[in-house]
Amino acid sequence: MNHVIDGYEDYLTRVKQASQNTIASYMRDIHQYVSYLNTVIHLDVLEADRDTIVDYTHWLSDRGKSPATISRTLASLKSFYTYAVSQGAVAENPVRNIHVEKTEKKLPQILTGKEVELLLEQPKCTDLKGYRDKAMLELLYATGIRVTELINLNVGDVSLTGSFIKCVSNDRMRIIPLYPAAVRALGTYINDIRPKLIADPDEVSLFVNLSGERMSRQGFWKIIKHYQETAKIDKDITPHTLRHSFAAHLLENGADLRSIQEMLGHSDISSTQIYAQLVKQNLKTVYNKFHPKAQ
């Protein structure tokens, strides 16, 4: 990996003859991205795919980075991966066709309560995979954690008796409650299903794939896309969609922004305030649709 990054810096200097400021800016973005891959999702820079990049943009946004900053970062990553493709280090550029709104930050898409229920009903508890997928979806909606946090959970991070999980991210630990249905789904999975899935009795990962090893991000993306299709929900559902829905539904039902900020793990309240705008927008839509004088 390092030789590709070093080669890219040399390419910027000798071939592109970029200015020192441009090189410094590009390399700063690359090194911050590599640090994220190493410490947050434990992935090699040459193994990243489009979903990795999309997740990274969400991660940056959650930390208060502006659309302009994220767009600049994408430009840096696109340039790096273009070089990596030219060197045969990767087969294709994972940054292709990823764009960020530069002027106005679009409000996130959320699911309605009925759509969430429909999605959660899709995993059929008739085999090991169905029980596992049910537990994963219930946990994701119950807590609003990020997909990387979900797959990094260990069995010891779950308290069934206390009805909460411990989530550690960026050296910060937060305690997030679980609703009863999520506790039941997790209890069944942990006690009855997971022991039949794990390949190694010493495996600590909470969620494992059918080979008995820790679930990957790519594996979970495929799972959620599958259930979107079976539910016939006409929205582009990603793990982040459930995170957004979790926050918006809490706010709609009276939760305060500070509590939501804590559960989401936002370092800046401004990242959480977007859900207040979203709820107001939804209220306006309901008003215009149902008020007799609004037609």
C-alpha cells in the first residue's frame, strides 16, 4: 500500500508538476482517508470499493465537514485511484459517479414508520441466516449506529439483561438503549443461532457471516439491499437510511436533540440539527396533504 501512495506523491511532483500547496492538500486528504480505513473499518486502501467511499463521505459529514470539504476530498481520492488504476494496483476507480452537493446540503432520506416495519418483517426466522439478519436490522434501527460500528460489535458489547449496547468509536464509548423487540431478536441470535454459525469457539464478533467469521461491510450492504427489494420499498435504502430514520423518528416523538446527539455519537450538535429541519419539512408535507384549506 505505502509504495502506491509514495508513487502517487512522486507522480504529482514529477509528472503532473503540481505546486507544493496542491501536493500537500492532496496528500493530506489521502493520509486522513487511509487513517480512517486503518482505525475505523480496518481495510486496505487498495481493497476499498464504492460503498467504502460513500460511507467515508457520511463519516466526514457526521463530523461536521462541509459539502465543499467533502467534494475536495473526493477529488483527491479520485485522482489517487486514477493513478492506482494506471499502475494496475486496482481494477477500477471506486470514486466514480459519487457527487456531493456543494451549495446546499440535502436533507437525508428517511423511511416512514410503516416502511421500517415492512423492512424489519422481511428476514424470515426459518433458518440461521434469517434469525441473524432479523437481529442485525432490529439492532441497527434500535440504536442508529453506523454500519462500521455494527460490524465491529463484539458479543461482550451487548447487555441483554440491561437492554443496551456499548459502542466504541474513535476512542469514545457510548451506551445506547435497546427496545424490547431488539432485545428478543438479539437474545435468540446470541443464545441459539450464533453458536451454530461461528467457526471458532473463541470468536468474539457479534455478527458473523455464513463462514463463521466477522461480517463485512460489503456483506451487510448486500443484505440490506436484498431486503429492500423483497419489501418492494421504492427508496434507496442504505445502512445510513436506518440511522437517519432512527434519529428523525425519535425527534418526531419528542426526544431532545442533545440525547439524540449522544446516541448518534455526533461530536457537534450542528450535525444533529439537520433532523430538526427534516421533521419540520415532513410536518409541512403532512399539513399540505391533509389540511382542508391547504389544497
